[in-house]
Amino acid sequence: MNLPVVPFGKPRGERADAARNREHLLETARDMIAELGVGKVTMDGLAERAGLGKGTVFRRFGTRAGIFVALLDDDEHRFQEQVLSGPPPLGPGADPVQRLIAYGRARTAFLVDHFDIARASLDPHQPTPAGGGTMTRLHIRMLLKQARLDVPDLDSLALQLTAALDGPLLLYMFPTDPGPVSAAGTFIPLADSWQTLIESIVRANRPIDPDQAAERTARP
Amino acid sequence: MNLPVVPFGKPRGERADAARNREHLLETARDMIAELGVGKVTMDGLAERAGLGKGTVFRRFGTRAGIFVALLDDDEHRFQEQVLSGPPPLGPGADPVQRLIAYGRARTAFLVDHFDIARASLDPHQPTPAGGGTMTRLHIRMLLKQARLDVPDLDSLALQLTAALDGPLLLYMFPTDPGPVSAAGTFIPLADSWQTLIESIVRANRPIDPDQAAERTARP
């Protein structure tokens, strides 16, 4: 079975009934996951429960993994909305260092909450897609810049911090058991350690405050 | 074609002629890569050039990707030997912070040098194997501990630094063009940025030297 997978998100110009079907299917899939767990969601089961033809489900998602790609994409959009226009400190308006810490904490929680769905979104017959992390990288880069850190290479640091944030959950814990993740509901150690990492970088690289520097120069 | 892939490294009790064949095949593959590039190495071409039967090559490597898995494994062993018993600062004997920096630089160079081989070692019909990084993680953890940093969670920090080190080359740049990597031969920006990262963590979290602390306490 090698049907083309529908691209992420709502295609432009999606007709109203197709959009309704999509929303209905995603909502039904969420209900099934909540009730039965990720492992029990199948293409046939989803079609039956949604009261739609199997053909509709196959055309929409392509493969079983495609269901979870669509769910993940939908939640990812909601997460990005919170970052772009939600309340501080995750959203705009807070100090950039506080936003960096809040982003790492929220992202860790997001990745933990989506661990099973993310795993199921990987098609076992396809190579794992290259790590995205583009939004995370750009966001981290912007906040590092706003924090006016005196580091030699903001791009590389942003890339390494993106990997430090996403990597432990995306790369190193697949496909092993998440361990403390599922037990505690949130993966506190990684979120705390992210805060330590950011605070260390800030403490070590924060340039002298311009006012203080001026004061210091002014002294005899 | 779904022959089982031979496990990493030299199997225990490998017979002498099998071991010789393996060495000969790896050496021939290295010659072919140096002359023709990774893309031109095929199972048939390797068998012909090595003067061995196709069956021998298939039994040894299973798939074309298996050739590169074996090459990578061989070089990985050599790299680990340098870390475990080579000259300082990569090998034992140097200050742990200097060793952390040297390890990150050497690892970056290793990953850059093996970029094409690592990419070719991914079987396009198999899911990408979970990121290993176990040796890197244990080594970083050991050195962080030796550096006696005052961080709340050494395990999480080691995991995040492993991801920061391996991630940009293993995850985020696959399968896109390596860009500056191939141009410069080494990926200087990431190695420099690794040093900044380690120095920041050390500067921000180095506990007060016990002698200095005693002196300070002794003062009235």
C-alpha cells in the first residue's frame, strides 16, 4: 500500500465538506486514543467509528501513520499559536530569558504528551523523516538575540540548544521505553535541566549592562 | 532482498578466513570510496574489485547499507580507542574540562568526516535506527562529574549535551546538504560553539574551590 500521504495541515482551498470530514476524523481519532490508546487506532476502526467509508479515510491519511501525522500537525499548530500570541512567559511580553526557559519547559511537556502519537506517526516502512525543529530553532535564536548574549556564533548555539531540547525525546528515547516520561506525566528532570542550561549560558555570557558599563567608565 | 544484516563489529569466534575476508572487503570499500565516492560503491562492484563471490559479500553485509554500517563501526572503534587510551587532551590525563572540549571537537570532526558514509549506512527501506550516542553520553557524564560541577541533575545535562553535540549532524542536517561541512573539511562553527557551551556551563556552575572557600570562611 503506497498511497500518497496528504500534506500536513489544511490544504489550501480544501472544500468545505472535505474540511468537515477531516475535523470529524481527527476528533474521532482523539476520542479513540483517549478511550483505547494509540495502539488500537486502525484505519478500519477509525472509518467505522466515524461513519465514513474506508476510501475516504485512506484518501485522507494514506497510511495508519498518516492519522498520527495529521493529529501531531494539528496540535503543533495550536502549540505554535500559544508561542506566537499566547500569554507570557511562553507568549510575547516577558523577558527573553524567561521566555527561553518557558519555551523549553512547554516544549518538553508537549513532546512528552505526544510521545505515543509521535512514535505512531513514524511509518515503519519509511525512513524516519529528518528532524525538523525549524520553528524551535528560529524561536530560540530570536530569544538568544533579544537577550543580547555575547556569544560568538548565535546560529550554531541555537542549533545545539534545539538539539539539546528536542534530541533527548525525539532521538535518544526512540524507540525505547520512555520510562519516567509516562510514569510522571511530565518529564521534570529534562525541563529542570533545560533551565539550568539556559541560566548557565546567560550567566556566563551576559554582557555588562550598558548603564553599569558607562558608570564604571565614568569612575576615576 | 531481505537478508539478515550481520551484527556490528567482529563476531566472536569469527574464523580466520572470514576475518581476512572482512578486512579485505572493508579495505577495498575504503579504496573505492576514496577513488569513486560513496555513491559508486555497490555490492556487485565491491565483490568484483575484491575478487570475491557476490554470495560472500551478501552474506557479510546483507545489504548495500550494511557495507557502510561495517565501515562506520570499524572507524567508531578506532575513535573510541583514541578516547579511552590515546594521548591527552582527547585521551586520559588532561583536565576534565579540556577533555570535554577536546571530545566535542574530535566528535564533530568524526561526524563530519563520516557524513557521507553515515548517510549511506541508512537503509532506505528500513526505519532510521534510534540515535545511539551511548558512548558519548557516558563519556560526557564522566567528565562532567570529574569537573565537579554543581548542577542539580548530571544525567539530564549529559543527555542534553550529547544531543547538542550529535544532534546537529545526525538529526537536523540529514538528509539535507551538509553545506559548510564538505566545503571546509571540518565544521568549525559547531566545534567552536561546543567550546562556548562547555565553558559557559563550567563558568556558571563551578563550585568555589575548597581552599578558597576555607580561606573565605577563615576571614573575620
